[in-house]
Amino acid sequence: MNEHVALWPKLALARELPFSLAGTLVRPSALEVEFGGQVTTLEPRVMKVLVALQRAKGHPVSRDELIDLCWEGRIVTEGALNRCVAHLRKALGDNPQIRLDTIPTVGYRLQAGAGVRPVAANEAPAPTSAPRAPRRRLVIALGVALVAAVGVLVLALSPRPVTWTTAAYHPLTSETGMETHPAISPNGQQLVYAQRPDSTVGRDLYIRGVDQGTPVRMTSHPHDDHSPAWSPRGDRIVFVRSHPDGACSLVVAPAPVGPERVAARCQSSTYTRVAWLDDNTVAIGDRPGPGQLWRIRAVDLTTGAARDLTAPPAETLGDSDPSTSPGGRYIAFRRSLLHGADDLFLKDLKTGRERALTTDGWKAAGYVWSADGRHLFYSSNRGGEFGLWTVDTARDRPPTRISLGAGQLSFSRMSIDRRNRVVVEASRIRTNILALSPDGTTQPVTNATGSDWDPVGAADGAVAYASNRNGGSELWVTYPNGQSVRLTNIGGSYVHCPSWSPDGRSLVFVAVKGRRAELYTVRRDGSQLRAITTDGLDKLDPVWAPDGSIRYVQRTAAGYRVMKIAAGGGQPQATTATGVRELQIAPDGRLFGRAATGDQVRPLDGPGPQVSVSGSDSWTVGRDGVYVLRARREAPPAVWLHPWEGPARRIAVVPTASSALGLAPDGTVLISRYLDEQVDLGMFDLAAK
């Protein structure tokens, strides 16, 4: 095999960064090739061939290698590759500095740069005669003048760069409890938001004046009401009502008060933010059906009919949280590439074209459009701690930071008016680790600012977990003496799912950085940190098996499957377990998995009980059975034990629990729980210069 190709990872277009070929801009994740202002959309397979040829840096690539990379080794006819190459030549043909050669009996070679011109496979070089020197100089002079004139024209017509700053910040609410999901009216005079006393009960909607006024309650339904959005004329509000079974409804109500109407049903409320497309149509993030990818859907509020606006690639986790530009031509949305990596995308509703606004994989928690419809303000952890950033949709430039992470301002949900006043959440929430003993008593394990999640205990009482208490997401451990130590300094967008080795001396975990997820191992003192995988694919729940190997869940376009790799690294191997999206290991070494569909927890390597869990439940396996934390379908949240024999029983009520559950070898259950649950709303005044 070609030495330039042998070590390439398999192609996943959603994770490929944009690149340039002699002035032609290629955006693999958007399936776009742009030259001279003209954008051509390629089929996914054609784009894969282009990326594979570009990786070779001008060296020939054999037909077999292209088929292996672009068709994942499936048997295809030569005509399929020939067709892709023909489409590619047509797409690149306008650029005279790009040439795609056919190497007889070998394959293809892509060359780009000055002095290269496209040549047909059987074309003979045309004879040339040397022009006279004066005429040549005249032609060159005219060409230089033309280029300069075009450059001046392009510069004059190009949008000028804009620098955004935060001019002021004003607190808006101070009620007891949690005020979330703000929506400011188009005229900037009224504010609708969701409110609840704590995370154990459903939310109701309230409306008030932005500058002053007593909040007026809009809804009082026993279910959870959230994600309000004002209609373009400011006369109605649509919002999401989540039901206990995980489904949801879109409800419309006149503003400020009036009888509500259920306009449509939706599959899942997890990623359902609402954006108006016109006076009768909204966009939401939802699934067309159970087990399908989330995508952006348009919903008719009169008939309830829904249609897809986006078609996310199968290797991603889907699309969510639409935000409509002023005027309604564009929709910005978040495409989750893998667990812990997002990019912002833009869809032109007039032409149907999509393109990536960010290509770095850092999280994008919330975002809104500037009043002129040119800039997108969004929340990201690009700087470690979440801060406010902006990206210019009219210029091909990297995002710029407006504000540092301002302490307890989360920016995760936001709204904006026509004066570029952005309403954000000011959160005072900590998520710390709680130990629940077998007798039902509890005691704190951590007590720090920030959030701690995914706890797992060692035999000597040490607890490892992921935390953002120092800004970025890193791996920490709290020793039996109470000392907490940061083990890693990876600087990525997300760390999760730690697991102890059988001897308690090392940990394996998942870290996401630069759109790639890898398994890492580290000693319990923070030494010997190393990546043991290199494929960048989505990974979940690594566990250290008794034989010293590591098992984990891998997600690709083909679905979920359990993989096996040596603790020292090497080539991962697929096991026979497929369709499993969560993995845990029992104290006796048995593997248990949660099915990708059906929400059943079952043993993977032998007979045993099956436990039904809901989509929001967290679970783990102990000596006595399967523990389940029902954090969102019970009030208050509770931990249940499903023993190996006999009926399930509730062993403890856990007020303000989150949805992360772990276990220590002595049977202690570890829970990530909320503390200091207070969320208020505030407003940034943004200024451009």
C-alpha cells in the first residue's frame, strides 16, 4: 500500500477541516467546493474521493486504496469510482491550477499549484511558439492591472470587519429558584421565561416587562413548560411542553395572556428549541421517529404537519437548536459531531445550501443573531471556561471572543432583541459528588465551585471524576484523606467516563479535543498520561476488564458496538456485542449494556436479569444488582436497586440529584448532585465598532 495512505484514519466528513487547493476552497463537512464565488455541492462519496486525493499531497493513490478509504472496503464496480472522478473533474475544472491525472494501471493523482493546467487523459501537449518579448510584456502588464483593479473592486464590495464589545450588563430577575430559557420580545419591551423553585419539579412560564414590572404567570400545567419563542409580530408565544414519557408538545398562546392551544406533537424535548420561520411555521430540533437522528424540522402550527429541513450525516449525533436570522432566510443550528464536540452550521432556506460556521469542535451551548442578520453570538468553551463569542457569517474568518467566561454567567440559553441586547442566564449551580452508603446514609465527597460528574470509586476509597472547577474539562481524583488533585491538563472540549484499573493504580477515560475522541490512560498520581487510540471516532464508557484489557462503546454511522483494546494501546478489535450504547462492568467482571433501542439493561456475556430504564435514567451495576437513578421521572429523585432476584426497591431519596451515577467496590453509590440551585437572568448590551 502507498506509504502516504497506509496510516490514514477512515474518512468521516463531519470531522474533516476545510482546506484550499490553489484558490479553490473545499469544505468537506458541508459537501461544498467554492471557486470564484461559485459554490458547487458534491455528493458525499465524491467529496471523500477528493479528501483522499488531497491527503496524498500530490502523490498517486491507487484505485484499491481509494475504494478502501471511500467505500470502507465494500466491493464496488470500477464504474462507481470512475463516476466520482468524472464529477470531481467537473467540479474542479474552472480552476486552471488544479489537475486530476489518471495514472494508467495505477490510479489517480491530484495536483494543485502555479503552472498546473487541466489535461484530459488522452490529450497530447499542443505545440507552442514563443511570442515576441514586447508583446509578452504588454500582456503581463495588462494582466497585472486587471488583477489590481479586480482586487480593489473586491475590497470595496467586501463587508467591513466588525468588532463587538460588551458595553454593559444589567441583572433582570432575582426571584427564588431558577429562571431559565429567556425570550425577549422583538421590540425589547417584554420578557418571557421558564421558572421553577428547583430541579425536582416542572417549570411554568412567566411574562414581565424588561425594565420593570411584576411577573405574571402564563402557564400552570403539571408538566414541564419551557423554551418559549415570540412570533415575528410579537403577538403570540410558542413553547415546548415536556411529558413524563419523554415526548413533547408545541403549544401556542397569545401574548401577554390568553387561552393556549396544542399545535403539534414532537418526539423528544431533549433538543427541542423553537424558532419562528414565518407567522404560521416554526423550526424545532426533533426526531422524525424513535431511534432516528435529531434534525431540524419545520412544523405547521395550523395542521401540525412536519417536514425535515436538514439531513445530518449518519456518523454524527444529529442537528438541534435552530435559530432563525432576521428576515427568515437563514437558520443557524448545532451539529453534534460526537459526544463532547459540536459545530455551528448555517442553512440557506432559499437555496438549500448548508455550510459550517465553525470547524473546531468546541461546544456551542447557545446562540442568537445580531439585529442586522450578519453576526452570530454564541456561547463556547473555546477559552476553557464558557464565554461569549461571535462569528461573522459574511466573512470567512475564525470566531472572535466578546467576553471571557464571566464567573457564574453560563450563556447556555440566550435571547436577543433588535437593539442587540442579549439576555443570558446567571447561574449559581454547583454539581458535586455525593456518597450514598448501602444503609441509605449520605455524605459529600467533593465541595468545590464548578461541576463534577461521572464519579467512579476505587477500592481504597479514592473517587475519580470529571470536573470543570478550574475552567476547562479535566480529570480529577479525591483521595481518602479529602485531598482533590487534577490529573490531566488536556485542554480539550470534554472529558468523561473514567474507569479504574483492577489494581486501582490507573484510570482510563475519554477526552475530546479538536473534533476527535480518544481513549487515554493515566496513573492515579497524574503521571504517564497517554492516548491509546488514534482513530478519533466517538467513544463512550471504557471499562477495565479483569484480564487487563479495556472494553468500550464505539459509535459510527453503522451504529453502536463494543470494542476491545489492550491497555497499552494497539489495534482495537470489535466484539460480538452490537447495538449497545452504554457499558458497565459488575464487580464479578460481567459486562452489562444498555440497548441502543428499547432502553433495556442486560448482561452481555451470559444469562441474567433485564432491567427497564428510561431515557433520562443513570445506572450502574453492583454486587447486589443494578442501581438506577430516576432523576427526572420521579419527584423527588430516587435511587432504586433491582436485585438479582426479587422485586425492585427504593433505597434512598436524593434531593436535587443530577443524572450521573457511579459505584465504589465497597457498594457505595456515587451520585453527581446539584447544589446552590439559583439561576437568574441578566442582560448584555453589545456594541459594534
